[in-house]
Amino acid sequence: MISCIFLDENKETTDLLHKFCAEIQFLDLQKCFHNPIEASRFIRKTPIDLIFLNTHLNDFSGIEFYKGINQNIILVFLSEYKEFAVEAYNLNAIDYLLKPFDLKRFNQCANKVNEFYNSKNQQNNNEEQFLHVRSEYSLIKIAFVDILYIETLDDYIKIHLLGKKPILTLMNMKTVLSKLPEKEFVRVHRSYIVPINRIESVRGKIINLGITEIPIGKSHEELFFKVYIQKGF
């Protein structure tokens, strides 16, 4: 399933998109937005794969909005204007839906998104499953499957490993998280990142990893439990 949101100031458009999306089995509509600020808040808290975005959002530019997201989200632009198509494709938009569009055109767009999504996932699966960090003047390759959890220590990151000595590297949590597969690792606290498949149980706001227990921070609680439930735990 490809999780997606719509952002368009026109309610008729979002209602139509909602109707069309219901016809596509592989699209999982999370929410429709008319306000870019609300959409931005949602994106920061909830991982999504795809956004349908109008090029014009009242006093906002949809193009500038997407540039400010700073996330690897598949993009489809909606617009009443042909002249912004080139700029849209410069942002690697998968498609440009010119209003008004019908179900047939939406299906073409959805299939194009699905092909790209599957190709991207296949490519990611074929890549080496390693994290590369610098530690003690050396470049170290760490297999994702060997990571027990990651902890921040001031300006350093401490990577706890299975059967090996922890590795210290000069990096912040945001940077290390961007280098990890987002479907396999989740930040649960301002000081901790954990591999989802190593979670043995959760009780209250404490995660049991078998070898240790990790607290769930208040600001990360909502996202963690969403991911945890989606994984079927």
C-alpha cells in the first residue's frame, strides 16, 4: 500500500480525489488538507509515501511548500495552469494533473506512481544493507541487522551492536536517522532510535529489547505507536 495525502485549497477537488482514490486498491489515503500548515504538521509526525499537491495554495506556493518539506516523498502536482509543469518536473514530480481531470487520467497517474514506488523499493532492497560511519579515524561499515539500538551522547552517537563493542561516531540523531531504512528503524525518544523488529514487548511507555529497556519520549509517542501498530505487533 502507498500511503498518501491530498493538499488542495479547493474542497471540490479533495472530495473528487477522495472518491477516485477509493477506486485504487494500492492507494491508502491518510488525510485531505486545505491548509498547508496543518499538512506540514501532519507530515512531520506521520510517515507518508505520496503527496498530491496543488501548485497554488491561497497565499502559499505549492512548489515552495514541497521544497520546504525536506523529505523523500513521491510528488504529484495538481494545477489549473499548464505553465508550471516544467518547474514541477524539475522537482522530480511523478506526474502533473491538469484540472479538470477524470478517473481515467487519475488511474494513469496512480499506475505511474505505483510503478515508480515498486521500482524504488526493489532498488532499495538490492542495495547494501549497511550504515557507514566514521569512528577513530576510520570508516566503519555496520550491518543494519547488527544494530541493537542507537543512543545520543551530547555531540556523539553511540551505536550498540549485537555481540560487538559499541561504536562512537560524531553525528547527530537527525543525520543518523536519515541514513537508516525508515521502515525498519524508529526514533522513540530524543536520545534513542530502535530497530522495530528487535522490540520484544511494550509496557506503558517502556520498550523491552530483551537486553535492555528504552523509554518512549512524549514527543515521539504518537508516531511510535502508529508505526508499532502498523507493523502488526
